[in-house]
Amino acid sequence: MATAPALLLATRINGESPFKGYRVTGFTDEEAEAVGLASRAPWLLEDEDRLLELLK
């Protein structure tokens, strides 16, 4: 699993991401499944990204 994008999602300064407005590249859920990483991850980046979009 690519951990750098996960760290970007978790980082907040005064409640806001310092990376707001930037594009982030990471594995899709399908790619994580294809290489056998999805079952070993506590959460998937694409799912978390969708959740954050809903919470905006």
C-alpha cells in the first residue's frame, strides 16, 4: 500500500489539510485488490477519499 497518500489525508493544520487543492496519486481499490494488498490494509485510500469528499 502506498502510505504517502494516507499520510497526506491524515495531516491537518488548524483543521484543514495543507495539501488542499493538490492532486494526490495512489492505488485505486481495484489495484489494491489485484496485488493482494486490500485484505491487509485497515482501510483503502480510495474509500477514505470518497468519505472525505462526502464530509466537505
